[in-house]
Amino acid sequence: MINYLFIALAAETGGASMFQSFLPLILIFVVFWFFLIRPQMKRQKELKNFRESLKKGDKIVTNGGIYGKVADIQDNIILMEVAEGVKLKIDKAAVIKDMTDAAPAK
């Protein structure tokens, strides 16, 4: 059914103008790729590398805005020291890249 539709469009409009009708859609996709999808994928890759490179003693911030220091790292769990003798167990996915990613308190 779809093949008949394309054949009818090609016969009615010509092959070159059919390509010209799809050109704006292709250009829109390319613009979305370079300005939205590609930078987001790059940020996710950098964040993943950061989380994997964490080590004991690094200062971190969670998505919830809790500041602390890495006390211990297991597979996907980080033991974070937020005060002297106070430790929280958090998931690695809750860690933001660095202190500048957290919104400053006003």
C-alpha cells in the first residue's frame, strides 16, 4: 500500500521534487542531532566517566543537594561522609559531576 503511494507521488510530482519535499525534514533532523541529541550524549558520557573515576576522599554533591566526601565505594553504592562520623549510603547515579553543577543557595 505504501509502495503504491510512493509510486503515485513519484509519477505525479517527479523524482527530483519528491526529494525536495523530504529535504526540510532531513535538515530538521540534522539540526536536532547536532544541537540537542549529540551534546546530551556527550554530557552523559562525561558524567559516567566521572562516576567511575570517583575515589575515596573526593568531594561530591548529590542530585538532592547533599554535600559530602566519599568515604567508601562499592559496586554501585557510595558511602558518603556528610559530617564527622555521619555517613550516608547513596547510589552512584545520585552523584552530580562537580560542585558547579549544583545550584548555589541564595
